[in-house]
Amino acid sequence: MSDGEVRVTRGGDVVTITFDRQAARNAMTWQMYQQLGDICGRLRTDGSVRVVVFRGAGGKSFIAGTDIAQFLTFTSGEDGIAYEEKMEGYLSAIEALPMPTLAVVEGFAIGGGLAIAACCDLRIATPGSRFGVPIARTLGNCLSVANTARLVAALGLSRTKKVLLLAENLSAEEALAGGFLLDVVPPADIDRRVTELCDRLVHHAPITMRVSKEAIRRLLHAGLPNGDDLVRETYGSEDFRTGVKAFVEKKEPQWRGR
């Protein structure tokens, strides 16, 4: 299966970043994450860009998580620490973009896909879209403290617990009711709505928006506790290795709590 790619297109003041690995519902590979990080690094210093839009290719999925087969090489909790640190670099690169960002979700925003959407300033979706992190049911890994904080801020405490503990996906309607989504738009109208939002943002004061974004980012991450012990315990567990193997083999994992 292709390693996929993260493509960049520009129309006027608006840049669109497209996650393209359609055969795997745009699940992210290490190569795609690296491309994403590089793109965000370039955009951060490009004062001519006024809005950045994030989309999944194909119109059926935003991002269906991280490619799970990549976890087969993990052998200890330290691999989990390294992975979460690397992921935090990519996610914080999205948050650090000085211009407004818009996630356009058509279909699945699962795992890493939900994390990327949560890093964006605004989000819209089509009615059939789903949002979740079903790791308690599938892989037996965990999120970093910073990533958990993002979900709590974006989804609220109760919905974050529903997503992480019950491993249930949220519907677009529930995500809209909870304030995670700005709008739910029929597929035929999604491009028009993207254009409307981008046109509106392009005409707002860039410095005001940049400073507002940075103030919110500082509030979100101020005083976060270190969670390396939690990551190390989870990724170093027998359950995690069991979960990854079962997922790749399309079997039901048997959790042992160790």
C-alpha cells in the first residue's frame, strides 16, 4: 500500500493541505507526518498566507488515524515516549500556524485524524462524519497529556471521557451540539461553505487573529503536568503489543491488564 502524501495547493491567500492515501482512508504514515511538519514549518513564516484549510482526499475520510502496522516495531515504553514526542511536534506545528486554520471533515476523523482536527481553529463536517479515539477497544495505547488536554478543550470533559473510555465515535450532530464543529454541511454544499468561511477570514485583521490564537494556545498548554510515566506504562505493556498484533491480524484483542 502506498505511503501516501500530503499535498499543498494555493488559491489566492488560501492554502489547502490535503491528506492523500485514499486506499487506507487517508491513514497517516510516518512519511506523511514528516511532510505535514515540513509544510507547517514553511507556512509559519509565510506572511502572504491568510488561511490554511486541511482536508482528506476523496471526500470519504479526513484521516482514519495513524497506520497501525507501524506500531509492530515498538518493543518498549521508550518507543511510546519517542512516538508521542514526535507526534506532539507535528500537532504543535499546526497549532503554531499564525493564520486561522480550518479542518474540513468528510467521513472519518479518528485517532490522529481527530487530533489534527482538534488542533485547527475551526471545523466543519458533512452529516455522516464520525469523530473518535477508539484505542481502549482496539490498540491499548494512550494519548499524551498535551493531546488529552486538546480533546478536553475541544470536546469538553464528558465527551472526551465518552470517546476515550467507552471508545465510542461521536456523530457530526453530537460534535456540532458540543461546539466542536462550527457547522454541518451537506456534501454538495461543502466547497461553497469552505469558500465562504475563507473569504470571511481573509478580510479580518491578521494580527488580531494571530495574537488571539497565541493567547488561546498559551492558556491551553500553561502548566501541563508531565505524563511520560503514563505513556511509558501503556506503550510498554503486554496489552499494547497484543492490541497492535490483533488489529493488524483483524482479530479481537484479549486484554490481560499487564
